[in-house]
Amino acid sequence: MRILGCVLFVTALALMFWTGLTIGWGRMLGFADRGDGPALVFEGPYRFVRHPFLLSVELMALAAALVTGRAAAWLIAFLVVAGVKVVAQWEEQRLSEQFGEAYDRYRDATPALYPLMVRGS
């Protein structure tokens, strides 16, 4: 399980790095105004999921649980995944209000967090 956890962690880091390169590090981490750069991004990891940064956070939490195998790490991973769902829903609402129909079309065409899920989920 440790090897799988390490692979998952490296994958999460790569996804986070790709996301940062795509929209800019300051914007991804919330240091830059969301008005900086393009309004909506459809390139890079955003072609596959609407929230690649949140997906990378989930993957890191699951990787930590796999590497340590401790019950506390699994509890934290569960809480992180649940928290990501809440943050993603809030972000969806905000983006839909901010960008209207353009974001709604993107939401209908692109999975929220998991690339292999049904579109719009």
C-alpha cells in the first residue's frame, strides 16, 4: 500500500503543479485577484475536471492514509474528501453566479472532480 500511496502522492503533486502552471500560482492559491488572467480556463487539467486543485488535495490526503495506514490518517482523509465536496459545491455556486451561462455550459460538459465520472456531475 505504501508504494501505491507514493504513486498517488506524486500524481497529486503533478496535478497541482499542472494546475498552477495553467492558471498561475497566485490565482490557484488565492493570493491573486481572480480577475487576474482569463475569466474562465478551459485548458490544461481544466479540460478534464472543473476543480483539479481540489482533486489534488483529495489525492494527497488519500496518499497519506495509504502510506501511513493509520486510522487517524484515514479519518483525516475522509474529512478532507468531505470538505472538498463542500468547497466544490460552494465554488460551483459562486462561479455560476459570476459567469452565468458560460460556466453552466462548462459545468454540463466537464466532470467536477473525477475525470471518468458522468459529465456534469
